[in-house]
Amino acid sequence: MMKIGTGKVEISPKIGTNLAGYFEPRNSKGIRDPLFARALVLGKDEVKTAIIACDLIGIDREIIKSTKELIKRKTGINPANIIIHATHVHTGPATAKVFGTDNEKTRAYLSTLPGKIAEAVVLASESLFSATIGYGRGEENRISFNRRYLMKDGTIRTNPGFGTDWYAGKKEGNPSIVRPTGPIDPAVEVLRFKNERGETKALLVNFACHCDTVGGDLISADYPAAMRNLIQEKLGQGVFVLFLNGTSGNLNHLDFLHPEMLREGYFAHTQWMGELLGNDVLKICGKLKEISGTELKAAQEKLDIPRRSSSPLQLRIAEKVVEKGIENLDQEEKKEWGKLENNFGIEKVWAQEMILVNQESPLVEIEVTAISLGDVAIVGLPGEVFVEYGLRIKEEAKFKQVLVTQLCNGCAGYIPTKEAFSQPTGYEQRLARSSKLIPEAGNIITRTALDLLAF
């Protein structure tokens, strides 16, 4: 029989810590939802694995490696059998080095993070119990949308705004939109773990949508916190709920064709969205089926993927923008710089990103990890992966049920489709530390995941 254990440790930063997710610094002024590292440990015979979900925007590779080694020393779990996932909240500490968010407070926070994540795994390892596992799936089409749109002028825009103004009172859809450029993944997938008395002790939930429904300066775990609160209200506070965000690099909660769906008021949409998802999970729990087979397997592949580079001309212009400002570019330089769409009026930030990413190693180390529980598999991918890749893995894998999650075991930036790089505009493929892998990276990573799932 499979054994599982659960543990959680709070990882909320101190008030005043810089928040992640935006292009300008934001210092936190309070906590709405505490942030946690939640660990699920699974064991069968000699195999033991750990899946950890952290309420963070992303975790850099070096932090991941030191955390895994610490977990190994404390629990004996093979680092290759560990998935450390970031749910991608935009109202947590700046744990990924991007957009000028690195500072002394952030570094102080990061120095304590490996120990806290490892502590959650230790707690889970010390609380193992025999469990039966059920799997169920539903669909939710009302809360996640592809955020890249084909516009009437032929460009591709990320989050193009409502009407003529970005919000436009949220009264009308954007008339310049032709259509979204891609699909969503509506799947809500649930694993339920019951003890020998038949009591629900833990749920693992997988759904794909950016955790960016909250702005402002309060620390928050975003819509998964609202989802979790509703589930625990119905099933009991002792039920452990682990959320894994799916491949949502090009998905978020905003429907620019139907702005009436956006709830007004601070946290109103977050609460509404989380409760919808929570109710979906509860409905799925009513029709779960016990998984067949109890064999536990894990496999991992490390890859070195080449980094993209700027042209020498663009790099020289970036250096000039940082030093003198965009207003001091000549006409030819402005024309070249203007090809890089989505400056958001923060040209110096983008220019600095271009300089910094070109100073990084030409190869980016990433991990792809797969864990199977009987006839169900979980795949952990690095970076903010476009939904098309997650859908492809689910379609082509030998497993009937595959839960795909992103931002695992490192933060490799956006991983767009190769087709997205052929589109001249769009945010996600703009070269920065947040988007640096070669256009073929997504196909390489997807093929690796499918190979691992062959076990």
C-alpha cells in the first residue's frame, strides 16, 4: 500500500520586503494570506518522492539545488525524486532575479528559504500513513483565458486592455481584438488521499491559470488560497490541500472580450475565482475513482538548453538607453528599439534586462521530472510553459491521466511555442531574464517529458 505524509511551513516574508511580479519595486505593507511551503511525501517499498508547492513567483536554480541537497541530508529522499514547484503568485517575495527586484531584504529572505522548504518535507516524512488514492477530473471554462490576442492591425498583443483605455470602466470588450491566439486547458484534476479509516486526509489539485489576480502591496497566496479555504471549510480544517499550477505561461484570469466577467473590488475576483475552483474540486471528489496499481516510480532528466542573445546593435542601444535614456537615441536607434514591442513605458528596465541576460551563461540548466502513482503521472516542467505544451503531453503520453505542472525545480523564464517567436510582437518572447531560452526549448522539454513518462 502507498504511504503518504504531509507537512507545511510558513514562508511569508517580513513586512517591507519587495514584492515580485511587476516591473517596478513594491514593498509589502501587510499580509492578507500567509504564504506556505506545502510538502507531500509518497513512499512505496524502497522508493520515496516529494512534491513541494511554494506560494512564490519562482525559485532560482541555485536555491533549488541547495534545497534538494538539504532535503536529502534530512530525509534521505533522492534529489532526482523531488519536485519543488512555485505556484507563481505575484504578491510574494521577489525570489526570481528579474526586473530589478534583487536587494538586501530579498537576499536575506532567500538565505532562510531552503531550510524552511526542507522542514516541510521533514514534517511530511515523519507523518507517513497508508493511503488509498483516488483520481478525478472536471472542467472549468469560466476563469482562465489565453492572454495573447490577434489584433485587427495584425499584431499579437498580450493583455491588450478593455476598450480604448486599458480598463475603460470594464464596460466593453476590446473592439480591436480579432481572437485569442491559442487555447486554454480547462482541466481540473484531483488526487484524493484517504487513510485506512476512509477519511480524506489530503487533496492534490492541478489547474492552469496565472496566479496574478491580485495587485497592490499586501502579501497574498492568490486564488489558490481562496480555493483552499473553501475546501477546508467544507471538508475540515485538517484536510491538506496542495495546489499545482498547470502550464499557464500564456493564460490568465482576464477575458478582454467579456469584461463583465471581471469582479470589481480589491480581492473580489480572487475570491470568486478561488471559490468557483474550490466548488469544482468538491464536485469532483464526489465521483473519484480509485487508481489502478500502486507502483511508485520517479524519473528525472537534466538538460543544458542554449540561451538566446541580442544582436550587437540592440545591445549597444540598450547600454545607451540605460546610460542616457531613450530620448537620446538617434532616429535609426529609435527605429531599431521600437521593434521590441511592449516596453510598457519602462525602457530602462527592459534595457537593463537585455544587458544582464547577455551576461549569463550561454547554457541554461533545467530539469524535467516525472512521478507515477499507479496509472496516474505527474510531470514537473521548468519555467512558465505555454499551455500548448501541457496539452500535447497529456495527449501523447502513454498514461491516461497526466497532471502537468510548471515552474518546477527552477525558474527558466517563459517557454513560448516556436510559432510565437515568428510573431513580431508579444510580451512572453521578449528577451530578458524572464524569457531567455531558444525557440526550440519547448519542443525539447516536451519530448523529454514524454520520454520520461515511458519509464
